Amino acid sequence: MSDLMYYDEEEEWNCAILLYNAVLKEICTKIEILNNEFKMAHQYNPIEHISSRIKSMHSIARKMRIKQKELTVENVIRYINDVAGVRIICSFTSDIYRIAVAIAKQDDVTVLQVKDYIANPKPNGYTSYHMIVSIPIFLSNDMINTKVEIQIRTIAMDFWASLEHKIYYKFEGKAPDNIRNELKECARIISFLDQKMLSINESVNNYQEDYSPPIIEPEEPSMPTDMEQKLDSLKPLFGSIAGDNNLPKQNI
């Protein structure tokens, strides 16, 4: 543990890290399952890359100084929402909203905050979609809802954000005006690029629909092939035990 935190809180911080690591595993698993479903159902992979991290103690301490809060475990949990963070990189802006909706409507996900910097970019040109969500973490004798930040952006947005982040720390947040102006112009170009790439992708999809060969219907009705219908029929089996249903249930 870093000496930035009080030594008498080391055990509390280790417990917090346990929960933050657990919530990263939970949300990354959910995202991977959604991505696999998209690939199976639509033959399309909306997610290019997923990364996760626990915020470093130096970054946490810096953020607490900005918020003018004492550096304690309780204050970190209360005032810093992105100690645990996941970044999802997509091909197109339409994928961003599709994934955000799919995550938000899961029963055990509580959306605490949304910041849509795509619809409302930051003054410096930054664009991304941010969600703070809470997910239950089940321990041996307890359940604790734990916060995690999800950032969803396109490849182009991520390229811009990575460069801006390096420049920010290079100049300690005080980059020269000409560099800030160039960055803002690059953000405008990247936004235009994302729109053009999305438009091209939609044109390709429409072309495939217009010019795909006709489907010859079989004479006899075929079995349902829709993935949702198949999953519906299998749902009861996933939660059942094979064997004699007349056997008495035993408590664990």
C-alpha cells in the first residue's frame, strides 16, 4: 500500500481494492458476453477492444487534492467514482449507444450517472460516453454494491483522447494556446471522420440488403432458427438439475 494513505487504514484499503477488482471482473464478463451474443446473432462484432484498470494512488491523491478532501479510504470511496474503470472501444458511434443501452437494462446493473460527451463535447473537444454504474458483489457473508466507470468511445475518439492525455501531463494542464487550438481542430476532424465512416458502413449494409440474392423458401416449414427462440426454449434447462425430481432436497 502506498504511503499516500494512512497506515492505520491499510486493511480497509485492501478490502476496497478487493471489491474494485471484483467489480472489474463482473463488468468485463458482462461486456464480453454481450459481444459474443452480437457476433452470434448478427455476425457483427461491435467491440474492438476492452481494457480495465484500478486508478493509481498518485492519481487518486491528485483528484482528492482538487476536490479539497482529506485522503482517507472513506472519502476515496465516497467522492471518486472512477477508482475502477473500464474502457470499451467501438468501430462506430451507433455501437456506443447500442452497448450502453444493453448494459443499462441488465437487472443487476444500476446506472448512477451518465455523461454524454458525444452529444455535448467538452470545451477542449473531448468526446466519449461515460457511465457510472453500480453492480452487486457477493461475498461469503455479504453483498456490496460497488461503483465502476465505463467509458465507451470509437477508435478515432480514443486516439484523440490518448494524445490529449499525454499533452495534458506534459504541460501540467497548461498547454500553449496554439497546441490547444490544434487539438480542438483535430477533435472536429475526428468527429467528421466518425460520421463519414458510419455513413459508409450504413451504405454498405443497405447495399447488401438491396443486392443480396433471393432466399428460396423450402417447401416444408423449417425449424425456428432465430437465436432468441432457441434460447427461450433452453432457458428452463440452465437452472435445473438432471436426475430424479422426487428425491428430497438437501440443505447446504
